[in-house]
Amino acid sequence: MSIFPTQILLATDDSKDAQLARTTALDMATTTDSELHVICIASGLPPYEGYISHNVRIPEVAEQLRKRGEIILDEQVQKIERDGGNIAQKHLKIAEPVGERKRAEHILGVAEDVDAGLIVMGTQGHGGVRRALMGSVCDSVVRHAHCPVLVARGD
């Protein structure tokens, strides 16, 4: 029996913080001979950009979000494959209603579905008032995950 996970879930998006998480997850999956799963959460734009969460129920808006999320997910998978990695499975979810809590729930749900032994994700490292006002997907995943969570944090 190995102490290393056999399934690693990378939660990613197109942020700079996701880049460090991606390379970390790929290195760990390669060195431990683990399967790498990738999840991207397509979420709506915040209310100040003209959308409110119930707009995700409009078919055209939902389709735009799905396409945008699919592009991001495919780009991340291509980067992993370009760097020599293999993806066991990719997962695309749409956060409805829009919000940090729903994004965390999707990550946790997929982690349980694939029986992940490790979740890898990046964080923007917001602190204090900004984190209290915005919430944090990472914080919620760390608190509620059934397995260890590796948080890749850049400068």
C-alpha cells in the first residue's frame, strides 16, 4: 500500500495562480504514478458586470458560460499534455447559482466522485477584509474536503 494518492484532482481556471497549481499537480501525478483529473468551474460574471445569478438559467447565458469554461478547461489540458502529462478525465461544471460556495461544492463533489486522494488548487492569497467580503473557494475546499488539499500559492 502506498502513502501517495492514486487519484489527484486539479481544480483550475485561467488565473496565474492556476499555473503553479497545474505544474505542481502534474509533477505530483508523474512522480507518484497517480491519475490526474482536472476540473474547471464555469461561473457567471459578478453582478457589477451586468449579470445576476438567475441569468445562468437563461439558456443562451448558460451556453456562453459552458463554452467559456470548456475553452479554459481545454487550454489547461493542452498545457498539461504539452508538458508530458496524461489526463484521466476532465470535468466541467457550471456554478449555479453563481458564488464561491457553489464552486467549492462542485470541486468537492467531483473529488468524491473520482475518489481523489489529493486536491490541488491555486489561491490568490487574499487576506483580511477582501477575503471576508469575497469569500474563498480555497478556504471552503480545505475545510470540507474528504482528502488532503494542496494549496499552491504564488508570490
